[in-house]
Amino acid sequence: MSLVINNLHAKIADTEILKGVNLEIPTGEIHAIMGPNGSGKSTLSKIICGHEDYEVTAGTITMDGQDVLELDVDERSRAGLFLAFQYPMEVPGVSNANFLRAALQARLPKGEEIDAVKFYHTMYEKMDFLEMDRKFTGRAVNEGFSGGEKKRNEILQMMMLDPRYCLLDETDSGLDIDALKVVAKGVNSMRAENRGFLLITHYQRLLDYIKPDKVHVMADGQIVRSGGFELAETLEAEGYDFLKS
Amino acid sequence: MTLNDFKAQKLQEFDALPLPSRSEENWRFGNLKQGKHETIESFRAADTSVTNAAFIHSVTDLSDDQLKRLAPLLEKSGATLGSPKVTALALSNIESALFIDIPSNEILEEPIIIDYSVISASANNTLLFIHAGACSQFSVVEKYTSNDNAPSTTVGVTIIHSEASATVKHLAIQSVQEESRITFHHRVDGGKDSNISSCILNTGAAWARSEASAYLNENGAHANLLSVSVPNENQEYDQRTFQSHASPHTTSDLLYKNSLYDKAKTVFSGLIFVEEKAHFTDAYQTCRNLLMSDTTEANSMPGLEINADQVKCSHGSTSSTIEEEEIFYLKARGIDPQTAKQMIARGFLIEVIEKLSDEKLETLATEALDQKLAQLRLG
Ligand SMILES: Nc1ncnc2c1ncn2[C@@H]1O[C@H](COP(=O)(O)OP(=O)(O)OP(=O)(O)O)[C@@H](O)[C@H]1O
Ligand SMILES: [Mg+2]
């Protein structure tokens, strides 16, 4: 069981951004992608979850054998993909609770209604775990949230939706040390044999809390190096210049 | 003036006033197909039932004291934003009017709810006068529905007058039969340091015209004028507003939101008017249109006239479609695109309802909104 990206090429407008990405994330593993600004990390994550602005010109993405590129954005999510966004959207007038509820409702067969009591119970449990104040349930999704609160909210959504493959795009950026620990706690609590993770990050700091099985380096739309945790340490020490050597 | 004198005066006004015409600013973009209006010779009161009726009276049963309190409201009851003729005729039916008379310091936990069932194939009036005693706090809901599935014409007049430091919340919910026509004339006069909110929610009728005016003639008075409209198919809503500041330190806040579907059309025309002596006025006016299809039409004519100093005023209107990125975010959580659009549109409108800051009123308004949203087919 794995999420497999094979020779993925993609462009936006007329600019090619992904130039043949190859990556396999088996369930039970946590992979990290690092790489310079503008190298295509967010692009890769958005294409995996189906953003319409990008055109895939070659290659495949499969999830446990299923062709992902064939599915619409919402279908991919229901099939078990989750992306914690680098810049989560604000949704005015839609409360966090209603938003989560609609997302869970979308996963039920037609005619079946969500059990409200159970839903709130689970949500509060996860919020407590993530040390989120309950007032966030009534607030509009991400509206007026601080940067760190938005990231924590993404993790809450991830925990509620129980996906098979989780992509986290710079969830650690902008977090204070306590928030970073909370986010790491969330991810670690979801670590499981039947679940895979892809963490996009600029900092080894995150990887100190969430030990990755593999580290990849992306540059100019390709995975140019892969290795273990030591690769992150080398990057931290030497910067991306070492890629040129 | 006795009620009979008032009646005679209104009939006379009706006869003397011309029909509205396109050359009048108030009817620019307005729909002049008056249909049944020209032929209306008399109004009848809509069927009315009241919940929480302790302080509501027929104007024909008032004490002398109450008549005294009613008098200034009658004086101010004429429409000034374009519909004086039909409003005069409706007001000539003054014996059918209701008077809510809330004593000073009275605080009502439960809203007063008035259900109007407008009667098809006839011209209906609803006339409501509200006097808020000093420091009173209460809310009033007016619900407009049709008695059966045939068209009707309705003129609804609601005049609110508050004494010092009163807090009044007023919500009108219009969901009459979809070939009907309805005209509202809402006016609030805020006493010193009073806080009055008036919200209209339109989902029904083929054509609805609403006039909402706030007169802030006493220091420290505050008014919220709110509106939520969800027109679809060929529905047309015409909205006229007036925020008048005549005393210092008065504030008003207007937020109108329209979510338009199919070939729906809205007109918003609002004016903030600040008199010379009304220094330190804060007045805001915002009309936002969400265009849910590319065949809708939203016209906005915001306006300002400021004659005082040290005034904070802003007005603005926007028309936009739902941002793709926003829909994407919801879809990325597994929500199908149709539901995503509905959730975003609902959220856009809910922001107005939340400004009522009253759980019971918000629930009633949200229910009416959800009922309409459930009926919409999305392209
Ligand atoms: N709409 C667009 N039009 C043109 N170029 C785009 C567009 N969106 C992204 N790009 C370009 O694609 C490249 C990759 O962007 P992407 O956001 O994937 O980088 P990233 O690796 O996530 O960078 P960062 O570390 O700064 O988050 C960048 O050069 C960016 O300018
Ligand atoms: Mg990025």
C-alpha cells in the first residue's frame, strides 16, 4: 500500500513547474520533502490533491493502486487524501464545527445523518488533545485566526477526517515552540501502519519532533536527493549549496 | 388628531399623490410595472396572529395616554423613499393597525412574534407602531407568508420610536407566494443613547420593495439597518435606505447582503445624511452582492451627504462571485462543489444575521434562510 508519484510533469499557464517527480510513500512511513523556495513543493502537494490551476502533462499518481488523477478534488479527499495547506483559506460565516460536520457528512452514504452527540464528543476530544480552546468551534473557519491557530486547525481537520495519506505543507512555519510540539503530537498520534505522511518543511526542527523515515530534496521541479534523517542535518548545516557539489 | 382625522388625511394624500414615474430618482432602475397597484382602491388587513401579546394593542382600544404616545409615530408614518402613494392608502386603513407599547424599564425575554398571512387576490396591509419606553429591551418579529398559493399585493408599515436608552431589535421575514408584490416602509427613530436594530429578510415575492430609514435625532442614538436577500429565478428586490443624523455622537451601521441566483435582480440605493450640527457622527453603509450565476443583475447606488465636521463615514458596495480558492478549500475536505457553494453563500449571509446578536431572532432568520436555500437548484 502506497502513494506513488511517477514521472510527474505539470505546468501552470505556460510554465513547467514539475519536471518529472518520482516519489513513493508507503503506508506506515513518514517522508519529508525539503527544498529551496519556489522549487515546486507546494505545487506538488496541490496537484496531488487536485488543484484545477495546474495541468498535469505527463506522469501518474496512484493511491493503493487507484488512479488519483481521474478523481475530482472532493473525491480525492473522500478517498483518503488530506493536505494541510501552507496558507489555509478563511471561510467567513461558516463555523468550524459546521465545516467539519459537512466534511464528515460528505463521507456518509446518502440518507445517513451524522450523529451530532458523537460528533461533538470526538471533536472536543481532539481539540483538547491539540490544546485548542472550545471557542474555536463557533468561530468562522480560520477567520481572524493567527497563523499558528490556522495551522493547528488544519491538524484538527486531519485528525477528524482520518485520512490514509496526509500531506503537510509547511505546517511548522510560523509556529512557536509550544505550538510546534502540539502539531508534532497530533501527527505522531496518527502515525499508523495503514497511514502514510509527507511533510514539506524548511526546518530540521520539525523533524526532531517527528522522525521521518526518509528525507527528499526537491529542486527545480524534481526530487534530486533522497536519504535518511542525516540528509536533513546536512541541509541544516550546509544549506542548499551542497546540492551543487 | 383622531384616528378618523388621520384616516381622512391619508385618503386625501393618496388621491393627491401622483403615481411613481421613472424620472424620480427613487424609481431609477425600479420596476414600474405597478400591476395591480393602480387599480387598488382599498386595502384589507392581513390575517394576523400574535405570540407573546401582553403589550400589543389594537389602535382602536388605546387609552388616552397611549394615544398620546402613538401620535408622533402617526405623524412620521408617511413613506419618503418613493412609495408615499400606496403607503398613504395602506395607512388610511389605520383602524387595523397594531400598537406595541413597552413601558419604561420593561425587559422582555421572549420576542413578540407577529404572523401575517397575506390573503391572495387582494391588497393587504400590515400596520405596526412600536413605542419603546426608556431603558426597555425587547425584540419584535414580523413574519409574512401567503394564505394560499396565489398572488397578492401587500404594503407593510412598521414605525419604531424609542425613548432614551432603549434596546429594540426588529426582524421582518418576508416569504410570501412567489408571484406576489410587497412594499415595506420601515422607519426607526432612536431616542438618546438608544440602540435599535432593524433587519429585513427577503426570500419570497416576485417583486419586493423595501424602504428603511433610521432617524437619529438624539445624542448617542445608534441604529443598525440590516438586510438579507436571496432572490432567484426572476425575483426582483428594490432596496431604498436612509440614515439621517441630526444630533452629535449618533451612529448608524447599515449592512445589506444579497445572494442572487438565476435571473434575479436587486437594486440598492442608500443615503447617509449628516446634518450640520451632527458632529462626531459615525455612519457606515455597505451593500454586498454575491452573484451565484452570470445572468443576475445587482445595481448599487450608495450615497453620502455630510454637512458636519469630525464625522466618520464610509459607504461602499461590492458585487462578486465566490472565489475559486474558497470552493477549492471546501472541496479539498471532501465537500462536493454544490454543497461547498451553498455553504459559502450561506456563510456570506449569516454574517448579517449574526449582527442581530440575539439567539432567538438569529434562529428564526436562519430557519427562513435555510428554507430558501434548500429550494434552490444550482447550475
Ligand atoms: N499561478 C502561477 N503562475 C506562475 N507561476 C506560478 C504560479 N503558481 C506557482 N508558480 C511558480 O511555481 C514555482 C513553484 O512554486 P511553489 O509554491 O510550488 O514553491 P515551493 O517549493 O512551495 O516554495 P516555498 O518554499 O516558498 O513555499 C514558483 O516559482 C512559483 O512562482
Ligand atoms: Mg510552498
